[in-house]
Amino acid sequence: MIHPSRRLFLAGAAATAAAPALAQKKAPPPIVNPLVHQRADAQVFRHTDGWYYLTGSVPEYDRLVLRRSRTIAGLSTAKEAVLWRHQSSGPMSGYIWAPELHLIDGRWIMYFAAGPSGGGADVFRIRTYAVVCDGPDPMTGKWSVLGQLETPWDSFNLDSTSFVHRGTRYLAWAQREPGIETNSNLYLAPLATPLTLAAKPARLSVPTLDWEVRGYKVNEAPALLARNGRLFMTYSASATDARYCLGMLTARDDANIMDPAVWTKSQSPVMTTSAAHKVYGPGHNSFTVDERGRDMLVFHARDYETIKGDPLLDPNRHTRVQPIAYRTDGTPIFDPPVANGPLT
């Protein structure tokens, strides 16, 4: 996992003669929501090189993109590189969904989900693949196909994310398991290589609660936040319209995280549509840290509720960012999604 910097930044500079350098330090520009228009499934992180990187699904679902900036706000206008385009035929010629960038064993790797072109039901034969960069700079290096993720079942799977916990690299993802009548469940396994599992996967969550099965029975898009002695794994649930929402699994940091019993599921969603703020269908999140050292939630949402046709073909899922608050017991607070405009 690419760990965002956890170094705390000074909130302001002391305007004294004893610290002229600090006095001249400029505050970062304000973040304005939506941060980036028409980028769904967004991943934003701050790498150890000091750059913020952003990738996400494009409305055309035909390419993998990446942009970077020295500030989160700068991602709004940062130049975007096209890393790879879907193929002219075959299993990676159709929809390209939900990319995530990770530095694994010194190589830049981008996971993504893809299906074949040609129309019909077969376009939803979605599987997880990865591309790899041939150099140290993901913006300028050449990207090529590394391969397909190997799981126990040849079935619909997507939304892979990777992280390192207590020295072991894990992969979390969403997949339809044969014999379970859901669209997707959440799975976790240690990695042997970026595309092969080192152990049988653990099934962490199946959509059963009423807010997880609206439109579709979905648990997808896991993302990990490790704070306050616990692991908080957020995920998205239900259809991708205004019913889309975030749930959360929680485990102790010192638990055997491959044991599903150590994970506790939130019985209510932790972020939902806010009609008052005109933010609809928040979901598919990631986590980062801002220039001041605050934990930040990154997610996509629309600015309106009514959608004509298939929600997947509506282009206006925008990338949004907001600070995370914490309760006195150390658990994160995400709701409500903030309204459009500058963050305070």
C-alpha cells in the first residue's frame, strides 16, 4: 500500500523575527468541491515524494488516467496523463472501471476492472487486471499489462485495493461468489504477488441489511483507514444512484484480520445522500491526508437525484473531498457529505 504521509504540518507560521522562514510560508489553496468533475471511483493519496496523485473512472470507461499536484486543491486543474487505453478486442476491450495506483516492491502498479466489448450481457463479464509502469515516474513511464488477478472463482470481481498491515501486504476486493445470491461481497487475502493470493480469501461481508440491497445486493469498493488502534474498512452498498452509500467494518489492530469474526459491521450506513446539501449517492471512497495533516475522505457523488437511464451511463459522478472527524472513542465520522463550495 502507498501510505500517505502522516507528518503533521504547521497550521500557520509564527510571524516573528525569530522565524522569518515560517512567516513567509504560504497557506495551501482552499479545496473547492467538487474537486474534479466527472471522475468517479476516485483515489487520492499523498506519496512520499510530496505529490498528491489522483486517478478514477472516466465517463467513457475506456482508459486509465492519472494526475498529480503539490496540493489537493491543485488536482482540480492538474494536467492529466493517459496511462493506458482499453484494447481493441478481447477481455479488456470494454468497460474500464475503478483504477487504483499502488507502489508494490518498487514498481508502480495500477489495478482496474475490465470487461469485453461487443454489447449484450457479456460486457459485464468484469474481472480485475493490473498494468505496471517501467520506470520510477508513473506520469511519464510506459505502462503495460501485468496480468489478471487470480481468485478461487472465475466470476464478476472488481475494486481491488492493497495495503500493508503488520508487515504483510493484503488485497481487499469485491466479488460475486458462486452459491451466494448477491451481486458482490467483500473479500480479503494476503498477497504472494500483486496478482496472486498467498492464502484462501476470507469473506468479510455479504450485503444483507436493508441499506445494502436497494436496487442491487452490493458490497464493493473497500478502502482502509488505520487509526486509533483499529482498522476501519469502508465500503459502498446498493445501486449506484442516490441510494448508494457507505458502510464500515471495524477490527482491532492486533486482531487476526483474516478471521471474519473479528470484523464488526456498522448496522447503519456511515454516509448517505444529503438532500439538504444536494449531494446524492456518496460512495467508492479512498483516504488521504491534507497539507495540514488532517485525515480526509475522498468519494464521488452527484449534484442531483434524478437520473435518466442507467446510472452507470450518467457521467456526473464528481470527486469530492472533506475532513474526517473522530468521536471520543476514536471512531471516524463521515456523514453528512458537505455542500458544494470551499472547505473551511
